[in-house]
Amino acid sequence: MAKKIKKDTSTVSKTPDSSAPHPSKKKSTTMEQLLQKHLIHPPKKGDQVKAKVISIDRKQVLFDIGWKSFAVLGEYETKELATFLPYLKVGDSVAAKVVVEEAKEGYPVLSLRKFVEKGKWEILEEKQKKEEEIEVVCGDYGRGGIFIDFMGIRGVIPKIQLTESFINDPNKLYNQKIKVKLLEVDKSKNRLVVSQKAAALGISYTKLKEKFDEVKVSEKYKAKVIGFSDFGVFCEVDGIEGLIHISEISWSKIIDPSKSLKVGQEVDVIVVEKNADNYKLNLSMKRLTPDPWIGVEEKYPKDKQFEGELIRKEKYGFIIRLTEGIEGLIHVSKIGGSENLEIGTKVKVYIEKVDVRNRRISLILVSKEKPVAYR
């Protein structure tokens, strides 16, 4: 029977039944394509691959790239592993590049430089979305705040985003590793803004947004003073950060905000502007009172004599306060040198010129005789 089957098989192979369908060339090609499609191609140097993390520790990372053996992270990047180790976990798939097709141990070697350079922004965006903390290293303190580093990305903690213990002495954070929450992540602008206070106090920006949306521009609120800078006063309105710019504290000129207000003090403010990008408020104290410069030309006509208080000396002359919010200048060129002018004393002056547009008043010191320079 076996011989018969073998034979029949032989006969059929030599003389196929005319009724049996001939496999077409098209079907044969399709089959070859299917076989070719399922072949496993070895990784080539320079290939961009999707690598799934199989195991990870501080010395090595193993990846599955669909090859017969696992791939490993390059030696140089393994030394930097601690930098991004907290942001990789087993099961993650990351973009990688083949740098060695087959090392001595038989493993392909990968580079995660693409992940490090681009994937870190995705990490930041995901962390911001979930309101999760990240760890950063603090650097120098500058005008804008404390500079920080996250996986090679430079960012900043604005001074107002520090807790009270650091807001008045930011340099204490230099070279420290701290937890922060993300306020702004913008890859296109290479901009990273974070908050130490949000992490330390467990602030939820979802709830903060709800409070922020309730605040109305041009309405009056109570603000608590929490710190100072050269350009104004940091404060909070129901937990929302705000800034009273130095020019918005008083109608009078303020040189040092800390001499006008104290930390912990509550003041009345009006909301001038809301910044929806970072949930900040621009506030004003002075706009709650009338502008003293309205009708100032009628109040202080030219050539009339008034009494004011000498409040400070500048390199170009003496500043005289005529009334709250109205100050004038006796230029140094109009002072003979024999006058005894002391800060805090009352002096009598003539109005020389009123410049309403630039809010300036030129004054002449009253003497027994008007100086020759007076016009």
C-alpha cells in the first residue's frame, strides 16, 4: 500500500490531473510576500526602534525590540541612568536607536538619547496633567526666581512660588534637591516653570483653578502679604498668588515696599488683571483711592506758594511732598548751596511748572528774593 501511495504520488507529481487547478504566478508571489512579511529582520545600526523595558536597575536596562535576543542600553548612557531612572519602568515603550548591532555578549546595544532629549518633555507634560511631583536640582537665585535643572532642562521657580521659609531667603535652596509641581511646560519655547510651594503644601491646581475662575477683575478683595521683591509685594487672595507692583502700592513713589508693608499684614486690593496661564493676579492698592493728579493744575497753579515736606534727596535734587500722592522736584541747579535742607523738614516752595502727562511738578525754593534763574 505504501509503495502504491509513493508511486501514485510520483505519478501525480510527474503527470498532474488536468482537472486539478494550476497555482497561478500571482498566488505564488503573494505567498512569497506573506512569508517575507513574517521574517524577523536583524537590527541594523542606525535603526530607530520601539523598545519595551523588560528589566531595569541602576546598572543595566534590558529591552525587547522584537529580535531573538534582548537589547541593552549603551555603556555611556548607563552611567547617566540615575538621571532618568525614576521616569522609566518595566513595561514602558520608548523610542531608541540601534548603535551596535551585536555586542560581545550577543545583545544589540541601544541609545535612549531620543528619549532623553524628547521623551523628557512628554514626562513633564504627563506629570503636569496628573498634578504629580518631580524632583529638581536648585541652582542660582536671579531676578526671576530660582533656576532649576530637570534631566538637563533648565527651568525656574518664581519667588512667589516658594514657601514662606524660603521666600525671604531663596539662596538657602542652592544645590538642593527638592520636590516641585509643574506650572508651565512648553517644549516649543523651552520653558519650564515649577512651584516648590505647591508641592510642600499639597496644593491642587484643579481646585486652585476653580477659585481663580471665581475672582473678578475690578473687584475689591483682602490680600495677605507673604513677601517682597525689588519690583513689588507678593501676596495671596484666598490662596491665589498675586503681585502688587511697586507702582501700584501708593500714589506716592515707593522705594522699598518692605518699609510700607509687613509680612502677614492684610490689605485691601483691587484686581487689575488675571493671568490664566499661571493662575496669578495683578493687584493694586492705590486704585482704591482717587487719583490725586486729577485737577492738579487747578490745585497747584503756576507762581503760587505752597508748603511741603522734604522727603528725600536724589542726585538731581530734592523731592518735596505737597500732599499724599503729589510730589515735586527742586532741581539741584536751583539751589544756591547756602540753604539748610534736611529730610523731614517743612519747606516753602513756588510752583514753577506742572506736567500732568508725565506727573511732574517743578518747584522753586522760597527765599527772601526770587532767584535770578526763576522764570
